[in-house]
Amino acid sequence: MPESNDHSMTRRNFLATSGTALAAAASPFATGIAGAQSKKLKVATVGTGSRGTLTWGIPVVKGYSDVVEFVGLCDINSKRVKVAQGMMGISAPTFTDFDEMVKKTRPDAVIITTVDGTHWRYIVRALELGCDAISEKPMCTNEEQCQAILDAAKRTGRKVTVTFNARHGREDKRVKQLLMEKAVGDVVSVDFHEYLDTSHGADYFRRWHYLKENSGTLLVHKASHHFDQANWWLNSTPTEVSAYGELKVYGRNGTFRSTHCRVCPFKQQCKFYWDITKSERMKEMYTDCESEDGYLRDACLFRENCNIYDTMSVRVKYENDVMLTYTANTYQPFEGQAIAFNGTKGRLDANHFGGGGYSQGEVRLTRAFGKSEVIRDFEERREGGHGGSDTSIQDLVFRGKPDPDPLGLRADLRAGAFGSLIGIAAYHSIERGGETVKISDLVKL
């Protein structure tokens, strides 16, 4: 698909108008399509790996069949798409050709959960074929892809939603409320530290993410969640980014390597050895489907052609003069986040440790010249993936809840663009030796 070269507005105008013009291309479910009409929302999915099947497949069938109907499933792997159909327990037809699926099934919206570097192609094509797009994060992995999506949304009038479930954690919502209430006065700076352990963090280097052309590096794939959170919490637009990143542990740093774990002669020596066959679900979804595309889900994380970073440090300047410092390290002995908002009237700390379910966490408000208190008045924890965040965002997408939306939980085209663009600017900065990159130099509306 050719990339658009229609750049009719200046870069400065992009930032100046993004809050209004891009907001016009807000979530297709801003008022809840499924709730606003009597018929079910017809959806099709492209990309039937773990995220497409286990997050946006099975739970949607189980929890939203009263308002959602799957009409088609598509994947380049003909075996995997059949596996997804069986796991989801639906009779929707399966396809290996995206255009054929959309033209035959006529969905209202397409859920896009493919390899990151291909999201833009399916978003643009869905819009062109008359569908709205629901894209997993990140929306795109480089500025050309971002531009193509922005242009297509403007050209077609269709809507794009990006599924940033990180906004939906109960602790994260409470932090947003406290910031809106000016609990620490005006925020001056933010320290955001992401810790990925030797299970979760290492796993990105086994999968397709290990190539920049697939993932945009973890500064886009993983950190777009966090950059979107920061943009949302601060209610401001990022303007400048500088960064450093290196590959310190994985990839070429290994002292031995193989193609994948199952055939590795170093199983007894490698602390990262993983036996995928112990998971019947992983075996059925991946190893039994390898003959179709050759994708190895248990690939060696010490492959020498790995070209992403495992150690990252980013600085972001915002339109409201707030400075964000973000770090991510992918080989820690524990999993979690340490986030601090430094304000004119105090400090707000949000620490989460123990994994995606936030099994250990604390939100602490310390007022300048006052007391320090642990915040405990959270909403009830919900069932579902990512500590209930998946259920919260699926309610928003398919039922239009909450409505009204005082916390601004809906992530539209604008949010998707800026969440990706910070990471894109960051890897450009790294490639240029830490040079500052202006967001306005990357895209035009």
C-alpha cells in the first residue's frame, strides 16, 4: 500500500489543531455504538495470536455477545485462524485475505491485533473499505505510518480507537482524579520507571518484537502505553523528546545461542530456557501452526540480528512545560513501576509491583509542609486481564461506559498518534546520539 504524500498543513499547525481537528476523529464508540442501536455491532478481527484471541476474542465472546457479533477472523496463518475460531467457540468464517474478509462479511468495525508494524496497513484499509478501526497499541511504529492513518481518517471520515488499557487500572484512574483535583498543585516534573523482569521482559526478545521493523522497538510497542498514560495524566501535548538506548543483555550479548528453545543444545546452561510445550494453549496456537509461516514462538532471545533496546532512558518536554523522565529496563529480578509526580504543593507516588495484576501497590500523597498519606479509596477491583483493566476498556468500547467520561478514558486518534510519536521520536533521538527531536517535525495533519 503506498504511503500518502498529501501534506497540506504545516507542522506547527498540527500541534496547534490536534486537540480539535483530531478530536473530530474520536472513538467510534464515544457514545457507545452498541448501546445506541438495537442491532449488535458486527466486528471482524485481523491477527489471531494471543492478543487477538485471548484478550479481544474469548473475553468479548463471553462478556459481550449480547451487543457484539464476530462476523469474520483473518490471519496470514490459515491454521492459527482456525485455532482461534475454535478457542472462541464461534462459527464466523475464517480468511487469510483481509480485503476478502471485509468485503464478504461487511463488519461495522475491525479489531486489529497483528504485528505492530502492520497495524497502519489494516487501519487505513479498514477505513477505506467503510469500517471503523479498533487498534491494539501501538497505532503505528514510524511517522510515515502515522501520517498515512491521519490522512486516511480525514479522507474517509471513519473513526479510529486505540485500546490503551493502561488508562483503566483502578490505581491509574485514582491518580488521574487526584491530579485533576490539583492535590499536588501544578505538576512540574514526572519520574516514570518501568521494570520488566527476566520472564516478561525477556519474552519480548523471543517474539517478533526483537526486530525494530516489527515493533518500532519497545519504546513504541511497550512504552506507548506509558507515554499515553503520561499524556492523559498531564492533559498536555508532548513537544520535544531526547533519549538514549542500548542492547545490554539480550541479542548479541549472549555467550551461546540456538534457533529456538526446543532444539537448543544449551538447555541445561541457559537460565532463560522456556519449554513452550508445557502450555497446551501455546502449543496449539503456535507450535502446531509453525508449518504455515515458520514463526517460532520460543525463538532464542540471543539472536545476533536483534536490533531493539533492552535499556532505555527518555526525556519528554510538554506544551505546559512539564518534564517527563522515563526509563525502562527489561532484565530486572522483579516486575513493576515506580511513578512520581512532583508538584508545586507536594508529591504523588504511584508504585506497582508484582506484575500486570498489580498484586502489590501503593498510591501515596505527600503534601508540602503537610502529612503523607496512603490513598486507599479505589474503585472495586474488577475481574479480567491486566487487573481488570481489559474489562474496563471493553465496557467502554462495546457498551459505551462510562458515559459521561469525566476522566477522559477514551483514547481516540489523537491519543494513538501521540502515544506512538513519543516512542518514534525517542528511537530517532537514540539513532542521532541523543539529539532532541521535535514531535512537530515528524507529522503534518
